[in-house]
Amino acid sequence: MNNAFNFFLLSPVLGVIQAFKHYRETWAKNSVWLFIIFYGFTMYRPELMDSTRYVAKLQELYQQPISWESFISSFYSEDGDTVDIYQPLVTYLMSMVTDSGNLLFAVFGFVFGYFYSRNIWLMIDLARVRWPGKEFWIMIAAFACVIGFWNLNGVRMWTAGHIFFYGAFLHLFNNQKKGILIAASSILVHFSFVVPLIALALFYLIKSSWRFLYFVFLGSFFISTLNIQAVRNQIESTAPEFLLPRVNRYTSDEYVETVTEFNAQAVWYIDYYTKALTWFIAILFTVIYFTPKKKSESSPTFINLYGFSMLIMAVGNIMSLLPSGSRFEMIGQMFGLAMIIYFWTQYDFANYRKWFKIASPLMIFFVFISMRVSLETLTFTTVLTNPVLVFFVDLPFPLINLIK
């Protein structure tokens, strides 16, 4: 940790660069972790983002404190609609000592950054069998961009995403029992992660072959509509009472209209860059399906990772037809890229590598636009200062101003 902390004090951004340069060192992942904490402290928080709402709640609680009993009573009750524990709890505890949004998001960055950095190094460690080349690092960049550090703005959904991936991957890859518990804890961060948890449970209970799941995955691309009213009715008949206000909010006609209008205003590449990654994954998964595997077919890791990746991506494709359901596509993309990286590092098939090169422009396009999106919340303070200078130099302007 000493090298990571030294780089952090000098320049968190430099620490990240050195982390990937010395990716085999034990301190490397911690440099990325520390950078995320610093990013949380210095990030730009646009008015329409969730982060602004969380900071406003922190300041409200700081100015008008409520008792612990009143706070606890808001969880899982018919009167309240608080169904996630992590963000409200951290905000409440922080309000006892500060009303600083910077400190609040530094704490959020502490948790998010831990799982973000660990997930990246789970992928990097796959290359111990095969020496990584430039293609490998492009895949790592794409993986790091699916739920990038700039998604800390939506701290609940995306922290839960990284927690779920970390736990599920540990179980799928190494059959570590603790992975199930870690993945299950994601519902404490965002209630909607009951969906991928059900998918993980069904994967092990039904034990469908990965060949069958491949056709389920393909079929999910051809589902063009979903009856939102039927989905709402089904959920209302099965979900606990305390979840209904939140579910109805996400499936209401007003919410559908708001999301539709918001998406219609997006620049064209914002709509297509995630689709480009989805098609890249679909092409490579099809190549894997038709590649003679022999050794891989008998590998529990291959069967688990390939099978569940197709299932969770199919779930993401279907959920994307609901308002805000496209967020689940990103969970599927993480597993899809993990499988592609795993196959690249473990097996040497010329046909797979040929198709990787053919489809790689789709992935590169995704990485390029993702980097552009990151500039929306990366500030000059983040990249030009350090934990000491930040208290003397205040440049809270997003880097996107350089190109707008």
C-alpha cells in the first residue's frame, strides 16, 4: 500500500497510470481505489444527477437532525418508500458530522472504488496464463468503462452493480461460497438487484445447458415490446407491500414518458455506443459457440461463466424494454466481457482472434465515447491537484468544457 499512497499524495491520476504500468504489483489496484475516493471528493455533480439529490438530503439532515428511531422506521414500512439501506444509512451517519457533499461522495467512492478496482484486477489476473497484448488492454479498458468510475453519480445502482459482479464472479469462476453472500448484499444497496439474484439462483437450480442458453440469448434480441401494464400487475401481485411505491414509480405512465423524452434528446452516439458493445459481445459469443472447444467444454469455469453470461445478458435485453431497465444491460455486458477476456486468455483459437479483430471497432467506439462521457464529471481539480493542493486550489469545472 505504501507505493499506492505515495503516488496518491503526489497525484492520484499519476497513481492510476503507474498502477497499470506495474499491474502485477500488489499495490496497483489500491492506487485505482484511492483515485476513486479522490474523484468522489472532487467530482462535478450536475443539477439533474442523483448525486445532487443525495447532497441536498445530507444538508437537510445536518440542519434538521432526526432521531435514530425515526430514521430506522422509514425502512421497509408501508408509510415510507425507503427500500435501499446503503445510501440512506451513509448519508444519515455523515450528516451527524458534516454537510459536505464532497466528503459524502468520498465515502461513497471508498466503497465503489474498492469493488471497481477489485473487479478490474479479477480480469487482469486472468492473463497470468497468457502474456497480455494490446488487444487484452483494450478489453480491460472496455470492461472498466461498462460501469465506469464516473457512474458514482448514480451511487446506488452502480455500486450494487460492482458488488454483484464481484460476488457472482467469485462463485462462478472459483466456486467460492462467500461470493453468493457478497452478490446477495447488492440488494441492500439497490432493491432492483433482486432481478440478477433470481437469475443467478435459476442458473444453478435449473442447470440448463449453455447451448440452450445461447438460443435464449439470441431470442432476447428479437423481443421488441413488453407489456408494461402486465409486468406492473404481476409485480403488484407478488411483491411485498413496502416495495410497491417504488415499483409503481418506475413503471408509471408518467415515468415512461419522462424517460422516453429524455432519451429522445440524447446525442446519437449516446444511444448507439452501448449498443455497439452489445453487438461486439454477441458476435464473439456466437464465435465461441461455433468454435470447437473440447477442453473448454469440460471446464466448470467455462460452463458457468459462459452460461450465466448469456442468461444475464438475455435478462438485460428484456429488461431494457422497461423504463430505466436498460441499466441491467450493463450488468450483462460486464459478464459478457469477462467471458470474452477469459476465453482470450485461456484458449488459443485462430478463428476467435480473427473475429475479435473484425468486431473490435465496435468495442473501440464504445471505449472512445465512454471516455468522452467521463469528462462530464471529471474536474480540473481531479486531474491537476492532489489531496493536499485540493484544499488550496478549487477548479470545480468539468473537463468537458475543453471541447464544448
